[in-house]
Amino acid sequence: MARITLDHIRHAYSPEAEARGDYALKEVHHEWEDGGAYALLGPSGCGKTTLLNIISGLIRPSGGRIAFNGVDVTDLPTEARNIAQVFQFPVVYDTMTVYDNLAFPLRNRHVPEAQVDKRVREILAMTDLESMAKQRARGLTADQKQKISLARGLVRADVNAILFDEPLTVIDPHLKWMLRSQLKQLHRSSGFTMVYVTHDQTEALTFADKVVVMYEGEIVQIGTPTELFERPSHTFVGYFIGSPGMNVMPAAVQGRTAVIGGQEIALAGTPKLGGEGRIELGIRPEFVRLERGGLPISIDKVEDIGRQKIVRARFAGHPLSIVLDEDQDIPADAGARFEPGAIGIYANSWRVGMEA
Amino acid sequence: MEKTWNNKAWFMVLPVLVLVAFSAVIPLMTVVNYSVQDTFGNNEFFWNGTQWFTDLLRSQRFWDSLSRNLIFSGIILALEIPLGILIALNMPKKGAWVSVCLVLMALPLLVPWNVVGTIWQIFGRTDIGLFGYVANALGFDYNYVQDPVDAWLTVIVMDVWHWTSLVVLLCYASLVSIPDAYYQAAKIDGASRLAVFRYIQLPKMRRVLTIAILLRFMDSFMIYTEPFVVTGGGPGNSTTFLSIDLVKMALGQFDLGPAAAMSIVYFLIILLFSWVFYTVMTASDAQN
């Protein structure tokens, strides 16, 4: 169990790429708390697996240092870092039994056999694998194999952190739910520092205390699920988290007012703009109201998704999504009203602060 | 509906039957025919029963060449399999050197058997051969024409040179198919180099090794051309393997009956070994 310090970490996959400034992982500078459950969330190719492999030592970063509990481990090989990692596709030792698979990491570290047995049985029980302990891993299904990989990741009691690289990709949806909540439970009971890579926002939001959203090799926001939802600090976070994502429209700002297509929208405060580049206004579909006398919009279609309705509309030529309760009527001459407190102003994609 | 019976469809199989008959059945039956008869020429045959077989199994000459063959196969398997695995493990997995290594490895396999024999025949000669000359100049008493040990050494080294590549290529193909995640997981699990080999690489190579061992056994058990070119079976009879002996008997002495009996026994031995080996390997596979 450890606090993980990422000290100005960056990585390029080749010296040529580094010379071009073509980093797979741009500078990451953060401290992750001991015992935290972190999810790395982002689209494919955003650098989340790279970051994970840097933590486990499978990749040595081109720049920066990494420390566990304040001890620099940048130059330590994977074996010496005392890390557990579960991969996207099941890795099992075919010729061994399920039991031996779990015992393998412990035996390699010369743990006394009595302790190995105790620990392996504990984990077998926890992951529901007891019934197949004596079976060879070869004939098992992908689901079962991945469960073994997971169990092998959990078997060592003294690891600094457990890293999961999209571990539930090959698992079917029903079992996915179960395993995810088991992991969550396990995190609560064990206090391991866990880092979980995924591109599935539901998975990230249910598993983690803190979600780390990555985009094009950068961490764009670290926050609780609520923070990510209510105050996305980058338009990408707004777009990536939530379904449908945040509405983002180019805007001009004059004091406490934003102007889009000649329409004035009241803000909760005065954005602290340095006069820089592209200014956008972002608002979640959940915070847009439909009422008479609001901003003029034209409604394209209404999607009924069960408990909610999604209204797809256009406002000043920009697409605008609105989420309504199922039983809410849509007036014929409806206009939109943005809740001032839920509006964020973005300069060059980054959220700017507001003065009251 | 009434089924119509029409056996004319059997004619469709006729071409294959004819082909197989001419390529396999008839030649084989000819051998069987010779093995139970005696002839003094003029195409006159006399029934001889199992006489040739009993003679063969009682002859020291047959057992000598058979044991030479078994020892030879044993030695080259013991050398080529571990060596092949070792080379495959150390070949680069990616980069420009991959194709260089693969081509170098494939080269010996492309050389015709008798050319391999000729190469080593000259290479080992004490008067003009690079190896033979240098060895003698350095004070080693090496002469494959006169010394049985040197003759064996030459034939074995030649076979290792010629065929280790096959084992390497087979093993290499299965090694590169192991996903990186396995090696990464092994690192995470703190596995030693030996454990990685024992639990990841070897299980993955198991199938191709079965094939490699089978191929190398059958091939080395039937070896003819290379030792024939290099040593001609000598000095004395020291490198006379079954095939060489067979040719001597059939074409040298023109003893068609005994030669035919020997051919059949020879064939049965290879079949038996291959069957036993294959059964054992697949049985342990199924057990897993």
C-alpha cells in the first residue's frame, strides 16, 4: 500500500518521437493517495495504459521521476516494485492448476507454504473459484481465465498498488457487474491503492473515488464523479462524461453575460478571462429547462429513453441537447433557459474561474 | 419417395484408386512379394516363406546397423532439440535483424542433401579441407576416413548444421506468437527466467516440439545421402546405417529377397517408433 507520486512524468515511445515533441504521455504531475481507488478514464490512445505501465515499471518514462511512499522507484525493475497488475486479456499459466496459478506470485517470492495456502484459499473463496481450484487452467473459458488473472492480482497481501488495465473487457455484462462490485468491496476491506484503466465511464464512476480523465496524453481532470459531472474542467470531460455529453457552443462574453448568436445569457459571475483565444459556453443537458419565453430554439426530435426524454434541438445554429423527465410536456412554443449556476465558460477548451 | 440406387458414383473414386495403386500399393506389394520369395534370375521365383525375415533377425549385421541408427538418432535429437530451443529463445523478436536471422537460419535447409555431404566431405579433408587441415595443423589427429570416432563426429556435426534450423524455425514461430502480456505478467509475478521458460515458453512450444522431434527422428532414422557422400559407410562399417546397408544389399549384392525383408522391417520400426511417440505425446496432452 503506497502513496504514488508522479513527478513531471512524460513519455515518448522513441527518441525520434521525443525530438519532435511527440509524446504519448505529456507531462503528468500528481500525487495519488495511499489506499485510494483511482480510475484512469479516456478514449483509446490517450496514454492511460502508458501511464499504468510506467507505474508498474514495464515502461521507463522518458522524463520525470516516480515514487512510492516518497521512495524513488524510477530505476527499479517491475519485479522489485512490488506491484500487482491485471491485463486486458487473460494471462494464465496453462499447465498449472488454478490453485498453483494463484500461488505462483507468492512462491516466486519465497513466502512460506503455510501462508501461501492460507492466502490462496482466502482469495479463491473471495472470487468464487474454490470449486475449480484443482483444475488445470488450460480448459477454462475466457471469463474464468480472467477471473484467475484478477485473483492472481489480488493474492499478494503486501503490494504497493494493484493496477487494472481494462480487466473486464472479455467478461460478459452480467458477470462484469458482479466483479466490479466485488472489486469495490475488496478495495474497501483491503485498503489497497488501486488504479483502474478503462474507457467505460460507468465502470470508472462506479469503481473509483477519484476519476482521472485523460485526453491526448494529458490528464485533463482529476475529481470525484460529482465534480466531473458538475464542474468539468475541460470541454473534453464535459463531452466524454455523461450521456448525452455537455453542450458546448462558441460564445462571446461581456461582463456577467454570454452572447450566443445575438442572444444574451446570464452568468452566475464574471468569468476571469485574459482576453485569450476561443471562448465557449458549456452546459449539461440536465441543466437546460424548456419553458415558454425562453431562448428561441428549434426542436429537431425527441428521443424517449425510458425514464427520461432527450430533446435534440438547435439554438442559434448550434446543436443543443436537453434532458427532460419522462412525464414533462414540451410546449409548442418552448424556449430554452440555462441555469446560470450550471454554466461553465471555457477558454481554449479549459474552464475559467468566475468572480461573483 | 423411392430412393434410386446407383453405384456408378464409385467410378468417381477410380482415378484416386489408380493413382494410389501405382504410387504406393503396387510398389509396396512388389517389395512384399520379393520378401517371401527367392529368385536366381530369369524372373523365376521360388516360395521362401519367412526365411528372409528369420535370417535378417538373426544376422549380426542387421542389429549392428540398427543400433548405429538408433544411437545416431538419439545423439542428434539430444543435440538439435535443446540447441534449437536455445537459438530460438535468443533470436530477436522484432527489428531489422529478424529477417537477417531467419534467412541465415533457413539457408542450410535449402541446400540439397548431397551438396551438404559434399561440402562437409571437402571441409573435413585433411589435405585440402579447411577444417581437416587446420585441425591437424593444430595438432589434433583428425581424419574421418580412417578414424571411426572422427567419422561419427563429422556426420553428427553435419546433421546438426543441416537440421538444427528446422527446430529453430518451428520453435521461433511459436515463441513469437506469445503475447507480450504474458512476459509482463511474469515480471509482475516475480517469475525467474527459468520459470518463464518452464511455465510460459515451453508449454507454448510443446506442440511444435512434438512435430520437430517426430520429423527429426524419422528423417535421421532414414538418413542416407549425407553419410554416403562423406564416409560411404566407413571406415569399415562404422557409419553404415540401415539405409546404406539396405542399398548395399539390394544394389551392391543384388540380394533382393533379404533386402525386401529388411525394407519391411525398417518401415515397421519407423512406424512403431512414430506411433508410440505420437501416442505418448497426445495422451499427455489430453491429460492436461
